Amino acid sequence: MKGFKGKLSILVPAHNEGPHIYGNIREIQRVFNEIGCQYELIIIDDGSTDETYGNIQKAAKGFSNIIVKKIRRNQGKGRALKYGFRFAKGDLVAFLDADLDLHPEQIQYLFKIMNKDRADVVIGSKRHPESKLDYPRQRKFISHIYFLVIKSLFSLPIKDTQTGLKLFKYEVLKKVFPKVLVKRYAFDLELLVNIHHLGYKIVEAPITLNYQRIMGRIRLKDLYHTGMDTLAIFYRMHILRHYDR
């Protein structure tokens, strides 16, 4: 991150990542130690029921720049990120998924775009024409449908709200997080709707996505809750004018 003289806070929410989390923390450390910038790593265990928390503690032992927090009961990625942000001291704040399907090296590319475009927020986008994607067709299809829904409901200048790699100026999150109510499924959408509503500049960046997880079918329950959360955001924005307060 050439030219960056401040501090970077990396927020990593984790839920049942026991087999991978220790090695993934070491990989994040390797990347940012090589980059040479000042950083802190904030890992939030979101109510894991496996060995995730213990392995995070092992990885953090002896490192003052790794902050470990635990939420007793699983409440969703949005809740974990909001909680972790309370402990952030960086000038910039990055969101990074614990599974590292999106490699942490890409954060420095987001930083370059932030500088070049004078953006307040840079988000990884699966729909960017230069993105390189390796993930299931079923997820591509659902992602496309959700894009069409968002396009019809909101006037966002972006095409992908849900990718887990994002970079923010600290003051943007400090101002916006109190307005965000969604804890789980449409958290990213509500966050970005608020950021855009307040006039901050959001820029999309290409990503390399290597989907590593072996999972079953996407649950209909999750799709239902995502849809309901999305409609609730629309209602709060256009009917209640909640985000104007």
C-alpha cells in the first residue's frame, strides 16, 4: 500500500471456521507484514459451535496487533462487523471474509483505486468486467437475480453489494453504522444504501474469487430472509425516511 502512512484495521467475522482459521490468520499476517503497512487484525467469532474461537486465540497469542472478540450467540455477519468496528483504531477499515475465498492481497489494490479515484469506499465486485470468478453457477444465477431486484428498488451506482471484500475510510463507517439495522442477510446492501444516501463516493473494483467451500444447496429460508430484509430497507428508505434522521 504505497504511500499509505496511516493504520489499517482489518475486520474478519468468523463462524464455524475451525479447520481453516489458524492458517488463514497466518496468511493475512504474511501478506501485510510483506506490504509493510501498520495494521491491526480484528477477528470476531460470531457464535461458533466448533473450535474456531480456540484456534483464533492460539493464532493471536503473542501478537499485540491481533484483537480477538467473541459474540456468544450467532447473530450474523453484519452484527459481527458492527461489533468489531467498535475496537477499530485505523484510518482505513477493510472487511475480509474469514474463508479467504477473496485473498487479502487484493486489499492493496482496493487502496490504489481509492487513491486514484478519490473514493470514500471501494468495494470488490463480482460484476466488474475485469473480475475473475470461480464459483458455482447456481450462485452466479442468484447473484444476477438479486442485482436486478436491487436495480429496480434502489438508485445505487454499483452492481454488486454482497461481495465480502470492502475498504472504507474510518469516518464513513463511524457516521453510517448507527443507521444500519440489518444484522444478517442484506447487511451489505443497507450499509451501501446509507453510504450513497449521505453522498460518499463508492467505486467498484475487480476481484479474483476462488470459491473453495464444499456446500449443499442454497437454502430457501436464506433467500426468503434476504428478500424480506431488502424490502424492509426499501420501506425504511422511501416510506419511513429513516435514513434521513
